[in-house]
Amino acid sequence: MSEETTVLWVSAVITVGIQLSGFVVAYALRTEVFYDILGGINFLAIGIYSAIDGSSWLTNPRKITNTITFIVSRSWLLFFLAWRAHERKGDSRFDNIKNRFFVFLFVWMLQGIWVFSISLPIIFVNGSEIDYDGFSALDIICSIGFIFGVLIEIIADIQKSVWVKAGRQGGFCNVGIWKLSRHPNYFGEILQWWSAFGFAFNSGTGWDDAQWWTSILSPIFTMQILLNSSGTGVVNANGKNLKRYYDKCPEEYAAYRKSTSILIPVPFGLYDYVPMLLKRTIFFDFKCYEYPGEVGGDDVNNIDDDDANATKKHSLI
């Protein structure tokens, strides 16, 4: 068995071990308090193990860069999730499932699949037996992209948390980087894993390297979770769940939505002038994210004063 394969399989075993252990304790205590925290710890365990067990780590700048950026990214995630768990004192998503053995087990295993899939590019780079021959232009671009993604996510998380602590002034968050994107934290997360996938290319044998292609699951799985999965990400924050904004501040939120990209940061209000075809494609502003309530017409971007006034009749959720 090659070193690449060994590191891959041991990382999978570590993930299963952490998630199963977490499930056993969580089910016994009927709690979800440390669910997210163990997800973060799982990331760090994979990063540290793959660096230690991978060949020539200390003499390979590509592996060092790969590991350090990954550890910084996932350390922030762990810190943020631990802080959020402390602030919320529980997670209502688990109220109806933490007493159901198989459903609760499935949720823990799903977290394991998420952690392992996201980590594939890092596992691939650290387990690679390809000799280091310097950083390519692709390596540099992807390293910058990953760091940029981490910074965007951290800044967005902090700005949103400060806004919430200050009493949610204005009804919706449009401070700092949130003026450029309605979901900048998700953009930062997605950018990280496309960058990690690109960075991993030179640790393989080229375009025909099957394990490198397998690591594309990292950005694809991230996008699926954040853009398409109900109960989380953009899907959970939009659609009918926009009611709280259209009830409280319909005109203001409609104007913000019209001029602000849903994902990719766009400065100076230029998003308002982007053709709908581009919004529906490369900007990921899909129709399914629109508010289906009493706003009239096909597109909430075209909300008029009468429709806005109508939404005020509903009570705030």
C-alpha cells in the first residue's frame, strides 16, 4: 500500500473513531453540546496526523504551507463553533432527534463524511510522495486564494457577531463586508476549498491522477452543503425564511437584496447592474432563494411600494 493510500485510510479511521466516540457519549447524555466542537477537533486531528505520517514533511515547503493554512482555518472554525455553542446553550436542530438512536447516529456519521471530504486535498498533499521542486504559479495563486478565503470568513463571522451583540441594529446585517455580499462567510469557506483543490494538483502525477480528482469532493461537498442543503446555509437563510426581514423592514431589505450579491462580494453597489442571466448563473443568485411571500411579481428584486406595505401586516417571526 502506497503512503498516499495509507494516510488516506488512517485519516478515515481517525474520523470514524472520533465521530463514533462522540455519538456514544452524546447519546448517553442526550446532548448535542459538543457536536460541532468535535467536528472542529476532527479536522485538526486529520491535519496533524497527515503531516506527521506524511513523508518529508519538514523539508517540503508545499506540505508545510498546506498544513499551516489548514490548521489556521480549522482552528478558527473550532473556536467559532465552541463560542457559538456556549452562547446558544444548545441547538434546536437536535431537539427531536437526540433521543432517536439511529437518526442521531446518522447525523454524527454525516458530520464525519463532511469532515473527511473537506479534508481530502490536505490529506492528498501531505501523503504525496512527489518530490518538492518549488512553488508553481498555480501554487502561489491557490495559496493566496486560500488565505483570502480564511480572512473573509473570519472577518465576516466577527462582524456578524458584533452586530448581533449590539442588538441587531437595522434589522439585518449590512455592516463591513456584509455590504458586499449577503453571505460572505459562505463565500470565504467555498473559496478555501476550491483553492485547496487547486493547490493539491502539483502533489499528484498530473491530470490523470485519480486521487487528486477525488479531492474535488472537497469544494463540491462544501457548495452542496452551503448552497443546496435544506436546514443549513443559503437555503436555510433565504426563501420563506426571509419573512422576518420583509415583515420588519421590507423596503430597506429589498433595496439591500437588489444591490448586494448573494455570495461573491461585489463592491460599490455594482451588483444592481449585473444582468439577471449572470445573477442566475455565475453569481448563484437562484430563483429558489427568493422570498415567496406577499411581495408580488416574479422577482423580489422588483418589489414595489404597495407590496412592501402589504408585508408589514404580518407579525415578525
